[in-house]
Amino acid sequence: MARGRPPLRKFVSVLVHELRTPLGVIQGFSELLLTRALPADTVKELAGDIHVEAVRMRKMLEDVRHFVRIREGAGPARLSTHYLNDLVREYCAASAADSKHPLVLDLLEKSVKVEADRDCLFQILGHLLSNAGKYADHDAEISLSTEEDRDALKVCVYYSGEPLSPAHGKKIFEPFARGFHSRDKEIPGAGLGLTIARELSRSMKGRLDWVPVNGRLCKFCLTLPKIDRKKVVRN
């Protein structure tokens, strides 16, 4: 196994552990449907639970597939020029709302352009917002902002939740990173979402960081370089 990659045994162990729960629910509830005459409302409820667990399994397997592709050297991002705020609005319009955590947009007043891979950016936002939805305080808002520094543009996700220590903040992007929150045991996932998001950010010549802040505010920022105006003019 190449240096810096998680051992295959750990990879398989984590995957099997995470798949066992949804498979158990699907098997148990489907057996009830097959062996018992149940009221229509109960059948509908069990079918709904089976669907939820099937979607969870599919998401997990997609994360694993994507993780393996990245580690095997998936092709580079296809960069093109976009208005950053437009990309964020497009993502939000196409995504399902989280009923437990209202999403608040805090976008730059001016329109700024960025070189990005639209699909990569959408996947990063998906992982960041999924992570926020899992760990935000009950009924807490999740904020999605665009920000500008001197040499870079940022897309940030922040929310109120259990804070990370600086040591854990440095490790949270490692594959299978779990156990940093007291609620980790009750929250599904293989610990690959943030790893995938960071690798995608690097493919766009950017970076993804956990930003240490005070109190219970948790913040993650995707940083992308500004377009080189001189280069654009010359070309």
C-alpha cells in the first residue's frame, strides 16, 4: 500500500461496520413485510424506513467509490470561469433543503469571477453541508457565505455545534476520521466526506480548511485563487 494511504484492512473494517446497520434495518423490516399481514400505514412506514436506509447505503458506497478514484489518480478538474455567487445559488436551488437546519446565504455584494470545476465545487458543498447537518446544534441555522481576501475567494460553511480542539481540527480531513465529537457513535458515515472534499479542492488548485473560532461556532472554508487579470488580458 502506498505511503499515506489507509491500510486495506482498516478500509474494509470501517466499510463493513458502517454497512451493517442499514443492511440490518433493510433485512429486518423486509422480513416483517414478507411474513406478516400488517396495516397499510405500518407497511408504508416500514417501506419508508427501508428507503431511507437504502439511500444511506448508496451515499456511503458513492463516497467510497469516489475516494478510491481520487486515490488512484482521477483526472484533473475541468476549470472554467464562473461567477462565484451564481454557482452557490445554483447549488442551493438544485439541492434538497434540510428541514432540521435552515440554510442562510451570506453572499458578497459584488459579482466576482472564479476558475472552478462546477461539479467539483458542488460535491464539496454537498460534503460540507452534510457534515454541518450532522453536527450542528438542534434547530441551528447553517450559514453559507462567499468571502474575498486579497488574493483569494472563499466559500465558507459555518454553524453552531460542538467545537473541535485544534489538534482534532488538523486531523479531521484524514480518511475515516471519527471520534472527535461526543455524538459520533450515533451519526452514520464512514468518515470520508471531508477527505474527498479536501482532495477535490486541491484538484482545483485550492484548499479546504477547518477555521478555528471562539465558542461553539464551527467553520470550514474552501479557498480558491483569484483569476489572474494580467494573464486573462494577455491571452
